[in-house]
Amino acid sequence: MAEFDLAAELIVQPDQVEMAIWFHDIINEPGRSDNEALSAELFRNLAGGSMADAFVDDVVDLILITTHRQEPVDPDQRILCDIDLASLGCPWECYLRDTGHLRAEFRGSDQDYCRIKRVFLESMLRRPRIFVTDFFYARYEHLARENLRRFLDLIDVWEAAGSDGRKVPLLRTSGIDA
């Protein structure tokens, strides 16, 4: 919500964007590819009959754009996607802490986690811009790219160490000296 507040003047429909922020990860089963769709469905079911259909449709569309599989087209989609990715550009220690929390939630093996994480991080780095709005690009792009490359290097070290997890405790804890 802090990122929402920072970008408030850029948001066209703040109520819809805020609702999408609250609901976009309400269902978050690491490793699943349909979390956003399930979150959108849950929102639609909870909101049905108590909120205007147009509002519900807008929020559902915003939730679904946070898959980051398609280019956001309208200003609110663009802002929401950037808010969702903003933690990629936080200071390294914060990035590691957040990544450690994500690893703790992931039920699969370290190998699966690293494979999935690598695919996501490399897809972000292939983009011409991680952040689609000028506001978030100026604020986080450089540090986000640095964090992603640095974390991919940690995965490489972990894999080279025989995938035993001792060399990169990040795979098991949220605190790391790296």
C-alpha cells in the first residue's frame, strides 16, 4: 500500500486498484500458475451482488493482469503491475528477506524453487523494462536488475555447490549474509 500511496496521483480508478492490491495474491499457492485466476474468482464470488458489476469486472481484470504474462494496456493496469513488482527494486537486504519468505512458502524442493525462480527472474531481465511506468522505472529499474542478476548468481553458486543448500542458506531461511 505504500507504493499505492506513492503513485496515487497517477491512478485513474483508485478504489479498483486498491481492491485489486488486496485481492491479487489472496490465493497464493507457490508453484501454481492459476493463483491470480483463483484470486479473481474468489473476489467475484465475495463481491457478487454487493458491488456494481462494472466495479467487480474492473477489479477482476486488474487482478488477472498481475500474472505479468501480457502487456498491461491501461494506466491502472500499468501502475498495478509496477506496484506488484516494486519489491524487486528494494535494497538487497530487503530483497533477500522477501525472497526468503517466498521460499518458506514454497512447498517444493530447493531444485524446483530454483528452477521456477530462475525462469521468472530471467523473463524479467529479458524485458526491455521491468517497470512499465516512467514513475516506477525511474525509481526501481536499476536496482531491480541488479538484484535479479545478483540472486541468479546465488542460484548458480548453490547449484555448483551440489544443491546441498549449505552454501546458500537463503533456500531455507529468510535471513542471509550474502
